[in-house]
Amino acid sequence: MKPMIRIHDIETNEVIDREMTDAEFADYEADQAAVAAEQQAKADAIAAKELAQEKLAKLGLTTDDLKALGL
Amino acid sequence: MATTTNYAWETPDDTDLVKDGAAAIRTLGSSVDTTTKALNPSTTLGDIEYRSSTANTNTRLGIGTTGQVLTVSGGVPAWATPSSGGMTLISTTTLSGSSVTLSSIPQTYNELQLWVVNFDPSTGAQFRIAPNGGTTATDNVEVNYPGGGSPALNGYQGYMRNTNNFNAGTATNSIIAVFPAYTSTAARKSAYMTMGFLDSDGGNRTAAIFNKLECGQMSSLVLSPSTGTFDGGTAYLYGVK
């Protein structure tokens, strides 16, 4: 079963709930893949930042130290 | 013949004969009936009356339509649609499914305002508004608090959105989006939206997103969570003159 969508025709005030068409579903799946990729990239960036901070901490450095060095 | 002071209704003289009393009462009653009807010509629910140019005769004014206001035209009262300054509720829609399309948007206002109350996504998700269902490029600038004020460009699609996910199961999120000059056929136009919400990390957040939309004349708005479905929320679309 494809996802449901709602269409509210404001001129007639008619509300229709229906499944996505094949074309709409194809667009939806492509969009969902893009959303997932974006979310993964975001999570990866956060993880990379945390890892870098851990490495700095092991060296006894902080981000403020890097800023002081102009980095 | 004696008459009353204000409406000049005929009344019997002191010297009239008693046998003529029935006719006199009938004449007086008829005069009262005629005057009353002239002063109160209402026939229909919502009617009001105003004084006409004829003494003791009012003019009936039928009720206007929803959104009209009482104004003056040609020196008399009249119902009319406000030409400026009015804000009219166009539609109310319960959010459901993977997306909600508001179609056949009337082209008779200067600006659209979309209020979304109690938006609740089924899973952590952004909130999107796509004029005409567009997917072409647009430039957004987003300011978030907390989280810094650095602008974030997320302009690879033709819809407005925020970059931080709304929390699922939280029905206290609100969004207001404004679309000036939405009837313009110009390809690019400005719009913005503000929101207050609980993000998926559990923090209260506010955001403002400024857009350069690529949508042309707007006849529909497609609302959707970036993923999952609507678990709740109501969209109110207003037209502003």
C-alpha cells in the first residue's frame, strides 16, 4: 500500500484522501532517499567532530587552543 | 378630522357619532399597520433598515456575505468586501497522511498567511511547504536559536523547510508562513516562515527561514513532513487584503 495523501480543494471545500499515484510514489521514494542521505551526512559530520575533539583531548588540546593558533 | 402628532393618523373627533366608531378604528388600525411596515421593511434573517429620503419610510438592507463589512456608498449604508486591511480565514484543514495539498487557492488577496498549529510528525522530521508542489531551486537563509545565527543554505529544492527535525509525539509545534504577492506571475518571489518547536534532540527551538521562491503564481501549497506522516496538526490559510 502506497502512502496516503490529502487534497483540500479550497474552492469547493472538498477533501479527498487517496493513495499516491505511481508517479507520485516514485518521486516520494527518491525524495526519501535524499532525506536519508542528508540525515546520514549530518550524523556523520557530528560523529567526525566528536572524534576530532576526542583526539584533541588526548593531546591535551581544546578547540580554543586551535583558535589561538589561528586554525 | 383629528390626527396624531407624529404620524398624522386619523382619529375620531369628539363630535363624531358612535355608530361610526368601527370605521374609525379600522382607519386608524390600517394607518398604524402601514406606518409600521414602512418603518420596518425587514423580510429576511440579517436584514437591517436605514432611513430613506422619504419621511417615516425606511429602506431594507439585506445581509452581506461572509467577510464583508458595513460601509457607506452613495450616502447610504452598504455591505462591501474590505479593499484593504482585512484578514480572512480561507480554509481550515486537518493534517493527515504523507502530505496535504491546499489547492484552488483564491487569487483575490494581496498576501497569504499559513498558520500551522500543533504539527506532530510520526517521526522526527522537518516541516515543508511547497508552493505549487515545486521542486526547483530556491535559496533559503535560516536563523536558529539555540544553535547560532549562522545562515544555512538549503536551497536545492523549491520548498520552504527548517533544517532541524521536529520531535515526534509533540503537539505544541507552531509555524507561520507568509507569502506576499502570491498572485504575481514573477518566477521568483520572497517569502518567510517562523516556527517554535521541540526538536528531535529534546530542545526548545525557534527558527526563521527566509526564502527566494521559484514558483510563479501560487495556486496551491503542499505541506508535508520530510519523512513519515502527519500524526496531528491543523493548517489555517488566511488571505490578507
